[in-house]
Amino acid sequence: MMRWGHPELFWVLAVPLVAVFLWVYGAAVRRALRARAGAVPLVQKLLATFSPQRRLVKQFLVGTALVLIALAALRPQFGRRPEALRQSGIDIAIAFDISKSMLARDVAPSRLQAARELLLRLVTTLQGDRVALIPFAGVAFTQSPLTADNSAIRLYLDSLDPQKMPVGGTNLGMAITQATQLLTGPADKAENAGRSRVILLLTDGEDVAPGAGDAAKKAAQKAAEQGIVIYAIGIGTMTGEPIPLVDANGNHAGYQKGTDGKPVYSKLNLTLLEELARLSDPQNATKPHVFPHDGSADVALQLATTLGELQKSTLEASVRHQFGEKFQYALLPGILFLLAEMLVSERRRRRRGDRP
């Protein structure tokens, strides 16, 4: 079945018609000028070698060339074949917990530093993926939009500091909501509609915002409605560690204490992270979505392998039809007709018997 790749360019078919009109108009003007000149000897001498037939041949060649080139501009296509889409990667919004509980040292040298180093290793393994960075504590904000420039993410990671966050605490719900909005924004939405979208949480999972994780669960459900899957790297241990206090120079200055005067312990909330992941991807609840990290295993490699499998399954499920391009069958003859027109002259050779 014939189709046109650029149907919006049908107006170019008017170009040959305009050329024919100009040629007819020009011929009428020339006849009027010859009639006005009458039998002027100079005019008769100039017209002695002029060939109207040759001019018609040249006009026919140019007109045919214009028609063929106009058809080529419309990109005629015939036949089609299925072709698997080849997206360059996936979109990952990294929600990075920089609350003060991430200063705990049950993962050496601290949860925050261990998470930073782990993320640096992960980013270097991503090929063709676009990554965004969303730091969060009591509030969440976009530090870096989606970018394939891994060096920008590494640069931003070095500047993250819990002491500079305007609001303390941990708000997982806001972080997931912010990541969802970033991944579903209008920017290049049509071009990248087929890419897999992932929220990656790097956190100890302790949500101290009002509602004790309910807001995070609702945010995970809304992310699932947008086709976004949540993965998490749980930083910390189940036994926990007191939250340290750090002075302006980064030195240890005791431990954070509660209203009872005792040190506040922070533990890895693995249960909440697993529930958030399950809510975002209920059809694949048995597959690993949460990777605990206490420094004993290479979690970055495990997660990179999982993300690679996710993209592979998307590619295999995405097929489009590639149409056969046939514009060259009109373009090449059109160029040949133009070259032929250049070789034809409107003047014939003077023969014996022609009047001088």
C-alpha cells in the first residue's frame, strides 16, 4: 500500500503548474513583441536560428523534472516490515536521602558516604540511560533534571550536605511525588514515550513525616498509575545506630537525643521500602526491588543487572513498522531530466539557405 511520508508538503505539486503558467505567459509576451517589431532586419536575423521545437523540448524536460522532484519531496513509501524499537536506555529519577539519620555509622564510614560511593559506582555502569537527582530530607527538590551526562550527577553528589537542608526529617512521600512529576513532565514526552521509567530510592527508609509512611504509600500508588516502578537501596542495618551530631567543621559532637534524654536510634526500615516497591509493581512482586546495603556486597552491580533486564524486556515488547522508502525512484530521474535540459540548446545550427 502506497503512503506519503510528508503529506503536509502536497503544496509543492503546484510548482510545476506555476512553471507552465509562466511559460505560456512568456510565449504570449514574446509573440506580442515580435508583432510590434514587425520586419525589422535585426529581429529577423536574431530569430533565424531560433527553434520553437527545441524550446518546447527544454520546457518539457524541466516540467517533468519538477513533477518528479515534487513527488520525491512527498517521500513515497511502499511496503513495510516490523522492526523492534531500539531505545537508548531508561529514565531513572534518583531520590537521595540526605536527612540527618543518614549520618549514622552502622555502615562505614557513614550511611551517607556509603550511599554516595555506591551511587557513583552505579552511575558509571549506566550506558544510554538518563538520570535525574532529587535530594530530600523534610522536603524534596530537583537538583539535576534528566540527563545522560553522568559527570553532572557525580558533581552534584559531592555537594550534598544534610546540614544545608532547610527542613529536617525524612519525607519519602514528597520525594516519590517529586520524582513522579519529573518523569512524567511534558519535555520530550512524545519522543521518549517508550522508555522505561524508574524511581530509585537511596534511603534508610525511616519516614518521620506525619502519617508514618502513609503518604509515601499513596505516592507509590500514583507512580504505579503512571507506569513508574520503584526500586530501593536500603542503607543501614536492622540493629541501627544512634544518630550522630556533627559540628560546622564536620567533627563528631555527640548524639541526637529524644525528649527522654536518650540517644535517638535509626534503623533500616526494610518493611516500608518493600511495601513501596510492591505497590509500584504488583505484577512483579516476587522479583527483587529492594537491595539492602550494609557494605558487605556489591549492590551496585546487582541493581545494574536488574535495570538492564528491565530495559531488555521493554525493548522486546516494543515493535513498530518500518516503511520502504521509494523517493529515490522519483528523485534520480528528476535530476537526470534537469541535466538533459542543460544539454539542449534553443538555437539550431545555421544551414545553407538560411537568410543571413
